[in-house]
Amino acid sequence: MSVARTDQLAARSRVVPRTTARRFTRQLPVTIVARVRPRQLAPLRRLLERMGEDAAGNDKLPFGRLRTAHYARLVLLEATRDLNGKPIPAQLVYVSDIDEPLSEHLDDLLELAPGLDRVFGCCEGYPVRREVTREARVRWLERHMIDTQAFYVNTVGRTVPQIRREALLHSEIEQFLDRTEWHGRDPVEVRAAIQDHVNTRPGLEWARTPEPGPGPLEVARDIVAVAIPIAGVLAAAPVLVPLLPVYAVLLRWHELHDMVETERPTAAHERLLGELEDRGPTNQFSSVGFVKPGLLRRVTINVALRGLDLASRHVFNHGALVGIKTIHFAHWTLLDSGRAIFASNYDGTLKSYNDDFIDKVWWGTNLVFTNVVGWPRTFLLIWGGLQDEQAFKHFMRRHQIPTQVWYAAYPDLTAVNIDNNAKIRAGLQGSMNSEEAEQWLRLI
């Protein structure tokens, strides 16, 4: 890690949440959606373009001052028409992945006024200048906040301050090792020297104790959150099971008659998206599409997202989503316009990201996205679909939209880096034999 990057992390690590007591902290999704005033659409588009050049430190809405936000974005949904031809006005969407509680994040947003007023003031219903008060801003934000139907967190409980501190710890240990020749020394002896250095280094007191894990109440809450839906399904099984053949027949009829998109993304669309990608090891992805019409599809996507949310929050919540280790956060949100928006933060290139879905979680991706208009044809929700690789990649690229403003609290750290840093910190505790110490040192 470079000295300049270490200095940046050190500066950011001093910005900590108001709640300083060490406790297990969960992550939350925040989604705010508002209609843009027609006359403000062009000015807002230009404003977002300028802000996107420096999402962390721009002079309007510097996301770098959002102390509990891992990632944040502003996305403009252009005006369009729904499946029945009804106009849908342009909308501004704010999405962020934060450490709880929500109140601290809202406080941070409110402290960014008047920049907050400049951005959201382009939207309908935002309090006019003579009515702008803290209370009015809070009411507007809460009124335009919508639920996220499914939310994935790479590792539940790992906060922004923890990630930044553990990156600094890794850098500090690297610098300590670089100052001495360790060739031929026993790994246990090297580890002991590192422990002594950390124990005597001012400012690293936090590293001497493990990060708090979930307590009995949190564990019980997780068990209840999973048990209640399972119990509900089991209780309804006598009614649901006889209906499954009817559902399968109706579903298959729909699948055979669904419209399938075959067009490639245009060169102009590719260029627009490409300009916003690969600026570092981590990328953003935002896409939008219409949910297929009809009660069957609406019920199916809601049930699928509910299941995905439960699995993401309570099963795949420690480092991997069904084997995919490169995703930091992901949102699946249904909008009142009949559309669904998907937003994620991932490591690597778009090609590797898509390939991961094809190779490791094709069935789960089909289960949700087959309910979106234009998805490659599936068989009983699971088979087909993205297994048609080119059709899948063309669909995702066509439905991807520019993320005009994208902020990452730790832009140079991949999910693997973050997990590695956590293991380095954990390895400072307890005893190790020579082989275990050598494996731990390889992390550094």
C-alpha cells in the first residue's frame, strides 16, 4: 500500500460515527426516489455530471462526509413510458449501503445542506427556500424513502471504520516488517515481534481485542427471521402443493409467450457506460427494467426477492454469495412505476462479474430476472435464461444505466483485501504453532 494511500485512509479513519461504543453493527440499504421537476432535468443532469468527477469531495454533496456509508450513488432515470404507454416522469434515485442506525446517516445527509437542497431541490415536493428547515428536509427524505426487497452484504457486521482501521493495521505491519531483515527467523518469533509492535504502537489499541460479534438477541432475531417464513410455508403447504401443477402450467404458458429481447447494446451506449467503469479495482452496476405484466409475475418476483433477501441476510452473509466473493453490496428494489432497479458494487471487470453469475448462481439469477421484460427465455423459472450467455450479457448491458455519481468509502480495497485484513487482525490473538504462524504471515 502506498504512503499516499495510507495517509488518505488515516485521514478518513479519524471520521468515525457518533456512536463510539463498540457493538455489533448491521448494515442497511437506503433508497430514495423522487420525480424530477421537468424544467430542472437538464440542470440536474449537468450537476450530477460535475459531481461524478469527485463524488467524495465535490463542493455540492461530498459523499466523503457520509461517515457510515460504504457506497452511495445518484442515478437519473430518464423519462419513459410504461408497458401500457403511460408516461413516467424522470426520477432521481439515491442508493446507499450504510452501517446502522439510519438516523446517523440521515444526520450526515442533513449536515450537507445547502448541497442537499441543490440536488434534491430539483425534485418535486422538496421544500422551497423559505420553507427549508431541518424538520422539512427530514420529512421529505423519509416520505421518498422506499423499501428494498432484497439486500446482500458481503460480510454482515463489518463497518466502515473497521474496514479502514484494518487496512491501516495491515499497512503498519508491512512497514514494520520492511525495517528489519527477517529471513531465516522462526514464524512464531516474527509473529511475536509483530504482536509486540502492535501492542506498543499508539493508536492501535483497538487492534488488541476482537471486533464484537452478534449477541444472543441478534442471533435469536436471525433465527426467528428465518423460522417464521419457513413455518408459514409449511403451514400453507396443504393448500400450496395442490396448486403447484396449476401454477406450473400457467407459468409455462407465460414463458412461451413472453417477449425476448435479442438486440445488442448500441456502440454509443457501450461508450457511455465504459467511461464510468474500470477507474479502480471496484466497479458499480445500475440497471432498470419493467416487471412482466400480470398477477402471476408480480407474485413470483415478490416471492423470489423475499427468498433471496432471507438467504442474503442470514445464510450468504459472510464473504460470499453462493461462491461469488467479489460483490460488496447489492440491492433489488421494486419501483411504483412497475420497474425493478438493481444496483451493486463489485470487484473486477464486467466480464468477470457476468461470468461469475453464469458459472455459480445462474439458477438464482434466473429465478429473479426472468420476471423482467426481455429476459432470455427460461423453462420453469430456473433453466435456460442466462445460460444463453450472449443473450444474457446483451440484456444486462442494454438495461444497464449510467451511474452518474458513485462513491466508495474504500475505493482501493477489494472484498478479498478487506477479508484478508480482517484475518490479519484476528491472527494477532491467541497462540499459533510454527505452521499456523507461517500461514498467517503469508496474509501480510
